[in-house]
Amino acid sequence: MAERIQRIHVADDGSEHATWILHYALRMARHLDPPRVQVLHVPNGGASLPAVHRARQESFAERLGVELVFRDLPATPDVAAALSDHVRPGAEDVVLVGFRAHRHGRGLALGTVGHALLERHDHAVLAMRVVEPGNLGLPRVAALGLSESPGLVERLAPAAQLLAPDLEELWLLHVTEVQRRFLGALSYPRLRELERHGLETLERCEATLRRTVELPPRVERCTDVAEAWPTQLVMDAHRAHAHLLLLGASDHLLPRRFSLSNPLEAVLRNAACDVAVFRAASPGA
């Protein structure tokens, strides 16, 4: 059984994007005991968070009944290591951190603190790109990208537990990838067989989720057959009117070098909703 997250930390670089991610953390923390979020700030150029920045965050936290604790960390070129050093190892702590809010030459994920933390296994990490700040960290409709990867649902369960209390709808999405040269030649019976297999996978995933997560009243399943799963997954999330798309981190998903075809970069680049990538702490961390 997946361990529940008990403590939430947010990496704050003073940007507006970090504040949008903090909104998610505060919403999640309302359901923890005690309801508290620790803001970890690594100074950029030696500057601490402006007082007005902290006051605005404290005001929002107060309205939600969540205690906000600020901690300034020493300036360092290795921000990911500094953050990890100030979070106890294990499955009960999660760090919320951002990808890039806007595209740069190296893409939206590669080279970010979020990418670096996802490659570590000390504690749980939820790396995000927020494109709908108006939701104020309160996605009513979420989509989970699922596959046959062993243990994926169990690894995603801690993140789903944090999001579930505020959800009205949850969409379970699955894409079977077929190479282009074979896709057009698929017979109708074979296509139906692949779709049936996808639905069976999602039914098993839902049953596994229900063992540890209190799911919202409406749970939908959607499976597709496509040439590229990242593109199709984004399209399915859009059709579901999802406010958030949640993925599980894997070595295949995380980019080693910038490429427009990298699955994570493709999802982040094309998604019209917020995207979160979760990696649970390794067993024994």
C-alpha cells in the first residue's frame, strides 16, 4: 500500500509561476494534519523573497486556514541538492517545484530544478507547469495518463490522494501507440481488440486506485490508438476539459537532452491545461 504524504514543501524562486504552484500546495495542505506548507527559497543573486511577495502568500494561506512557514536556504549553484538536503528522506514528504513557465532554447523541462529533483529518489516530487493560474490551484477535473507499466498506479496514488478531495471528475487516459506505417493498415477487428485491451487496463487501474484513494463521484475511462501517445494524450485531456494532467515520472519520460520529440517536452509544449509529473520516493529512502 502506498504511503500517504504528510508534509508539503514548495520550492520558491520568487517568480509568479512559483506562486501559482504554491496555490496547489495550499489547497492540498488543507486536508493534512496539521495543515502546513513549508516554502523553501534559494536566493537568486543573494536576494531573499520580497516582503510584499511573502505577505501576499501569507494572506492566501490564511484564507485557506493553512500555516505557511518560510525557510531561506543558502545560495548555491546546485539548487536541487540544496532543496533535497532540507527535506527529510522518505515517502511522507513531497516537494512541489516548477518546470519552465515559458519556452527557452532547451525546452520546458530539461535543465530545470524540477527536472533535477525528479531524477533524484530521496523523497516524493511533484513538478508542474501551470498554464491556468485562474484556477488558483483548484482543478475540479483531472486526467491521469496511465499505461501497462508495472506499479505505475501505486506510484501515482500518493499524488492522487492529495488531489482527490477537491475533484469533481477524474479521467483515466490510456493510449496504445502504433507506428504510422501500421496504423493505417489496422483492420477494424484489430482496432477494436486494442481498444478493448486499453479499457481493460484502465478498469484494473481504477480498481487499484480505489483501494487507497477516495475517488470523485464521476470517473471516466478513455482509450485511444495513435501514432504518438503524447500528442493523443494531450488531445484526450483537452476533450475531457481537464484542468490538470497528471503523469508518472520514468526514465523514458525524463529528457536526457533537448528534443522536440521527447514525450515530456511534447506534453508540456502542447497541453492546454496544467501538467504535473509525480515521482514517489524510492522504497527505503
